[in-house]
Amino acid sequence: MSEEIGPLQKFLRGRGMRKLRRDRMALAALSVIGLYLLIALSVMAGVLDNADVFDRVGPDNVAGFWGTQDGERRLDHHQLRIERVERAAKTTDPTKSLAEFRLGGLRASAGTPEEVLGRVEEAWRALDAVAAYDELDVSPEVGPLFEELDAKVAALYEEPAGFAGFVQSLRMSLGTDRQGRSILFRALYSTKVAVQIGVVASLISVLLGTLLGAAAGYFGGWVDHAVVWLYSTFSSIPWIVLLMVLAAMFRGGALDGTLIPVYAAFCMSFWISPCRVVRGEVMKLKELEYVQAASAIGFGRVRILLKHVVPNTAHLMFINFSLLFIGAIKAEVILSFLGLGVKNEPSWGVMINQAKAEVLNGFFWQIGTATALMVVLVLAFNILSDALQDAFDPKHV
């Protein structure tokens, strides 16, 4: 007896999958996409929480690991670190405040409140000695004074060791934004938002567009006229205007601040492309012999459509899913930049929007990080889309 294989096994053993597995660029793109998915799943599992992305972890606009700070910025950063410890040591319950004190992964150094305040006074004296100079970057006397100031400020904090020290290094590796929050952790958290929006928007849009396009192409008549009128009407509106209107409709309502308005805006506009492509493909498929044979032996039209016609448009569904995933990510960045997209959590669009003032001051770490992560993911999906089209589109096989 010959071994029967299911549809999934048949698909995995098919010519398209074999061709896709031989494409090294496609496999590299899949690896990159898999890494992004892993980061997104880790964020969903709670590896990063609100404290990691919203709490201050250091001074504002600290450059990343290979960046340099001028003397004025370096002095301001030391001043903030001193003020934070001093504030905790001067509360009504300084012992408790110092025990609970956190600045990112840093804790206040051990000692009584009096001992901590003594170290704070020494740090202030060292800072005043540096601040007495006007040219902090050119005066040769400032170098030793800065080294002393570094040591006095470092004495106020306990440097984390082991895994906590590694996390602290990661936290500060790409610097901080204008509110002293970790740029790297906010960018990684934004990966979850991008993947979530991309998957939901593209999946729903492809399914909706495929069903409407298949119904229009197969049944024809008034069904086709209705679907064509619907996507022609939506297509006549500039997509960015349509997205802005749909997103703005939810402002001030119960769903404002959630991702549901973003999902609705994208799904109500992104279904048009797969609908038009699938409609044209189904109009060709319904004239083929196997469809005519299924109709001749008495199969119902809905069964023929769902079981024999729609599965043969799977290659178009894969390609459109990949293309719409890219479109959803870029559209989210645009909407969030305009203040109509993601709220109450970081996203690449939110980061780029918040980086406007930083760019004017010559600080590019936040906008550069968000843009780089977005470009890498979009490029990987572009490569994958081309590979899917080469592997599964009958015109390319």
C-alpha cells in the first residue's frame, strides 16, 4: 500500500518548499525574522516589564557604548547621580529609602544615612572643583579633577555583579533618551509591538481579502459587482488619509490607548490588495478542468470554492502576508509619529516621534536604534517576499 500523506506534508515536500530551502538569502531572512519573533515572545512572556522601559535608569541623553560626552554633559550626568542619592538620604525615613533606592540596576552603596550623606558631600565638593573651570574640555587641570569626581560618584553606588551586571551593561549599551530611559530596552520592547501589529493586521487582511476576492471571482454577478464597488471605493481614498481617519475615530473612547484602533485601521484598508489579486486568480482557476469536473459530479459551489479553488491561491496568500506585514510596520511608524497610533507603550514610531527634540541637539541614538531595527526587519521580509514569489508563484516556477 502506498503511504498517504496529508496536505501539510504534501506542501512541505512540494517543489516550492524545496526551492525555498535552497535559497540561502531566504533562509538568512527567515533566521532574522525568527530572531525578531523570539524577542517579541520573550517580551510577551514578561522578560521586559514596565519598569525596564518606563523608569529612569540614568541621566538624560547618555550616548551609547562607543559615544563620547563633552565635559558639560559629563558634569550634568554626575550632578543627577549625586542628587538622586542625596534625595533618598534626606527623606523622613532615609534608611528605608536608601534600601529601596534604584537607578536602573544601580543601588545606593551600603552605610548609614549619615555615612551616605558624608559621601554625597565629598561628591559635591569634587563636582564644584570641576565646575569652577569654564573650558572643561581644554583645560589640562580638569582631567585629574574629573577622575576624582568619577571615583566619588562611583562610591555612592554599588555596581551590580554577575548577571545583574550584564543586564546593567545591556541597559546602558545604547544610551538613554531625554527622560533617562534605556533606549535598547525600549527598542526591544517595541519589537513586540511591531510583530504583534504586523501579524494581526496582515493575517486578518489576507483572510478577509482572500475570502471576498475568491467569492467575487467565483460567483460573479452581483457578488462580484458588490466587492469591486467596495474595494474601488476604498482604493479611491489615499491610504494614509484613510488610516488617519480610522485611527482618529477611536480617540477619546473606551478603546483609546489600546492596539485595537490600530488593528481596525490597518485591516479595513489592507484587505484591498489581496482581494484584487485573488479575485483575478480565481477567475482563471474556475475555468480549469478539475473545477469543471467537481461541478459535474455534483459538488456544491461553496465546497468547490473552499476545498478546490481557495487552496490553489495559497501562494498569493503567503506573498501578500509578507508584503502586508511590511506595510503594517511602516504604517504603524507613520501613525505613531503623527500621534494617532500606539499609545501607553513604546513602539518604533513613538521612539522616532520622541527623538525629534534630541535630533535638533545632535543626539541620534534613539532615532538611529529604532530606525535600524525597523530597516533590518523590513529588509528581511522583502527578501522573503521575493523568495516566496519565486518559489510558489506558478509564473516563476
